[in-house]
Amino acid sequence: GAVVSQHPSRVICKSGTSVKIECRSLDFQATTMFWYRQFPKQSLMLMATSNEGSKATYEQGVEKDKFLINHASLTLSTLTVTSAHPEDSSFYICSANRGPYEQYFGPGTRLTVT
Amino acid sequence: AQRVTQPEKLLSVFKGAPVELKCNYSYSGSPELFWYVQYSRQRLQLLLRHISRESIKGFTADLNKGETSFHLKKPFAQEEDSAMYYCALGGANNLFFGTGTRLTVIP
């Protein structure tokens, strides 16, 4: 049980375009999902907390207009990187809460902006 | 402010030797601490949490509030323990991660 998927696993896009990453909880409902960013050989940095049916809560320094988060259902959250630039290239990981202290992680999405 | 410090980026031990991965934290309230592991080409997964006081895959971790530490220990390292280990601080709905320690167990 407790599987979280992400799609796509890898994406390459041109500078200036937007790209959407999906995060799904496959066998449980998650009122809260999280989006992290991981730079090479560095730790995970929490970007935002996605709450079903309400606006996401962004961490300090994360541009909410650039990283659009939508949590439209209890099993799906999406992260859209708008007007992507090469510096947005990174590994994006989502996680979902099944319950208190039960956070399950997706496999990650590698974004490359050319 | 919340902070998790893992002083060692890399740690190598021989198979069968004891291993200790260090984690120190800074938190004003009552902390909840976790260890997560990421094996090669796999997703991050929970290894253990201090509130459970459990031993997973031979690993244990004791919360020392006086030293604000939550070090991960295993008496006899195995090759399959080679992975990236993250200490995390948080609560029911969010986590703050340390920078991670890459453990390599040498055959």
C-alpha cells in the first residue's frame, strides 16, 4: 500500500515554455501533498504544501506565480513551472500524507530546461 | 527556527563494522524526528521515527534532547545498507530535511 506516482519521470522543455508535473496517490486519499526540489548532491528543499480544495502554502523564497500548484482532488496535485528557464532545471519530488507522520514520496521528476 | 544538521556528507565503513550517522537538530518545541533512506535509483522512504522506538533493518536511533541529537546506528553494516540517509525534523504534516549523508559499505 501507500504508493505515490509522478508523471512524467523526465521532461525536457525549451526556455520560456511551461511544464506540468502530476503527483498522484494511487491507493489512498491525501488532503495534503508536498512539493520538494532537489539540486544535485543536495538535500530536498520544501517548496510548497498543497492542500486539497484550497490554495497552496509556499515556502519563503518560492515564487508562487512561477510554480503553480493545484490540488483539485484527494489523489492528485499538479505543479506547473511557468515560463521555465534553465535555472529551473532540477529534480522535483512530491509526497503525500496518508495520515499523521505518514508521508510517502513519489519517484521524482527530472526537469531539464534548454 | 527549525534546523537539521548532518555533519558528514560522505561516510564509508567496512562490511561488518559499526556505523553511526550523525544528526543534530534545532527546534524550539517538542521535536519529532525521522530517518529517511534513498537507495540507488529508488524513491525516498521512511526508515524509522523516534516516536515508534523501533529497529528497522538493524538500525536504531535514540533521541537525545540534552544533546539535541538523533544519531542513526547499526552495529554491523551490510553492503545493502549503502544509500543516502536523510535526517528529518517535523510534525504530522511537514518535514525539514538535513543535507544527507551518503553511506558506502565496503565489502
